[in-house]
Amino acid sequence: MFSFCADPKSLEGAAWFACYLTSGTHLAMYWSVGTVMLLLALAAPAAMAFGFAGALAARSRAAPLALAGRGYIAMVRGVPDVVFFLFVPIAVDQGVEYLRHLWLCPDWTEPVRRGADFVVCPVAKMPPSTAPRFAHDAWAFALALLAFALVFGAFAANTLRGAIEAVPRAQVETAEAYGMTPAQAFRRVVLPQMWGYALPGLTNLWMILVKATPLLFLLGIQDIVYWARELGGSKTQVYAYPHPDWRVWYFAALLAFYLTLTWGSERVFARLADRLARGQATAAGERLRRGRA
């Protein structure tokens, strides 16, 4: 990045560190921080969408919907998360490729399953082999995002279902007595109040989601954990920037990053909890009323 970085081995002190910390591999590590933040920004609303759909399905009076919603919640909550993080990307990737294979290569006669191998025609590969590197990275990220959304959506569904049931039934009956339909009562009475009950559980779920982002490393995505291990390992004289084992410093930087992220999240959720508690007949709402008195 700097003009004096042409010969790193001739540098010392601050100049060496300036060149070292702005090398191409370090810029890739800084970019991976954006990857983690983008995953959080997209996985949280996606998980909430899966969770809300799962909660409504689990409470549905239609038996097939209720069975599907409860089955989704029970299955994901009962299986270790890492299994889903590894299974979903592989299953979806092979499923998409198989459908493309049936569509694009109808004359293919060889079996797709060949022992432990999964082989489709070249044009059915997803993304195509001729696609740029960005397309492959985007596809891998999309599969990882789907896995995160499915897993954390099941936990969100269980939290939201409990929050919906925590709203006093008498309020819903009163709304219906005034002429509201069940859908109107849910939208105008239950939905505004349920968030106050759901927020503590959703806050914990967000913290777990933040701490689960290093699992991107298991999915083959070059996240900050990958780069911390790669860059922190000892480098010999064959590298432009030789140094001893510095992994402890890199992982200490990761520790500071995640602690800062969770600390900021706690502050945001605390403000949100106060806002949701205003005017509500809950313990938090009562504390706010007493504080203003």
C-alpha cells in the first residue's frame, strides 16, 4: 500500500509493521470482518422470518401446519447446530445441482451417485465452472446464510410462540367482544405486546448468533477466524514478512472484536427493552412508571 513497502525485508520498526498490517492478506482479513457483519445483518431478519412463520404454524388449528411447525422446531432444537451447518449447505447445493442436471442434461445416462462421489454434467454445476470467483464466494455465503437462518429460526420460533402465549387471553377476548376478528385482535393487541415478552429470549439468541459466526470457517468461507490462524502462524524467511508464532495476538484481537460487538448489542437491546415496556402492564413497564413518578 505504501511506496516504501517495495522491499519489506529491509524495513524495521514502525515502517515494517505499517507495511505488514496493510499487506494484501491483511486487507483480506479486514474484508472478512465485513463478511461477518453482513452475515449478522442478513441472518437476523431471515431467522426472524423463519421463526415467525414457525411460531404461527405451530399454533395453527390446521393439523398439517401445526405438525410442520412443531416438527421444524423440535428437529432443529434436538440436533447439534454444527450438524445442520454442515448438512444444509451440502444438501441444498447437491439438490440444486441435481435439479439443474435433470433439466439441462436429460440425455445423461451415467449415474449421479458413484459411491461416495456426486457427479453431475458440467453445465449443471452451481455455480458454473466458468463463473468468476465472486460468484463462487457469493454462492457459498448464500448457503451459509440459509443454514444460519434455519437453525436460529427454530429457536426464534420457540421464543416467539411463548411470547404470543404470554399475552393475556382476556385482552384478546375483549378485543373480539368489541367486534374485532381474530386476525385483527392478533395484529392490534397480541403483536404489539408480544415483543416485550420475546425480547429477552431474542437478545440471548442474538448473542448466540454472534458467537456462532466463527462456524463460517467450517463451511469453507475465509472469515476472520481463518485469517487469524493463517496470519498468526509462524512465518519463515521464505515469506515477505517473517515472524514467530503470533496467533495469541491475533486471537486476542478477535476476542476484543467480539466483546465490543456483544457489549454494543447489550446497550442497543437495553434501550429497545425500555421502549417496548412503555405503557405495558409488565414488571418492566411498572419500573418505568415508578422512575418517571
